[in-house]
Amino acid sequence: MKVSELARLAGVTAETVRHYTREGLLHPERHPENGYQLYGQGDLDRLRFIQRARTLGFGVAEIRDILDHADHGDSPCPMVRDLLASRLPQIRARIVELESLASRMEQALTAWEKMPDGTPDGHSLCRLIESFPEPLNAEVDAGKETR
């Protein structure tokens, strides 16, 4: 089957299929006459596996490792368990950070309801943001200030 048919059967875009092919997750054959990439049932099964892994938060590199283990006859299951077990606390911490951010945003919107819009005047850029309390170092550190 061609890229478009595989994409349709898997419920993804053709560009998604091409991306996973470029990343080495799918291995189509080449049509000998026209050079088109041809995918088989195994590619469809593999694409569906990739989609499931993505819904669990695995990245492309991790999926590549999982598939590589499986392709070499090794069970990837211990690695999968370890990856999820190590990622879950990070995800829970990120949820806490996002809940804190949502709370700050709600506070700001409430405080700004009655404030007029301002025009930058050389001393002020946006009075709304400037009126918000400066973050404590702990809050900045918790947000990692790299975003």
C-alpha cells in the first residue's frame, strides 16, 4: 500500500507516515519500477503500535529503542516499565507546576478585570503585567524560568 492508504487505515496524515519513515520507525519496500514506497500489513501494525506508545508519552527516540529491542528478539517490556516509572514522577511534578501557573493566571485575570489598557510610554510596557507581584525566587526556580 502507498503512503496515503497506510495513513488512511491508521487514521494519521501522510506526513506522519513520512516522518516515522524518515525516523526509521517504518521500513517500506521500494517499488522496483517507480520507486514508490510500499507499506505492508506489518507497517500498519507497527504504526498502530507507535500511536499507542505516543499516547503513553513515549518520544520517537524511545520508540525507536523499543522497536529495536523487539526487532532483535529482545523483550522491550522491562525498559518500557523503567521508562514509565521514571517519567511518572516528572509528569506529576509538571502537573503541579501547571496548576500553579493556572492559579497565577486566574489571579491576574481577576485583578486585571477593572484595569484600563495602557500605551507604552517609555516607562511602562504593559501595566497589566507590571502590576502583577514579582515572583519569589522559589517560584521562578520551580518554573525553571527557561520557558
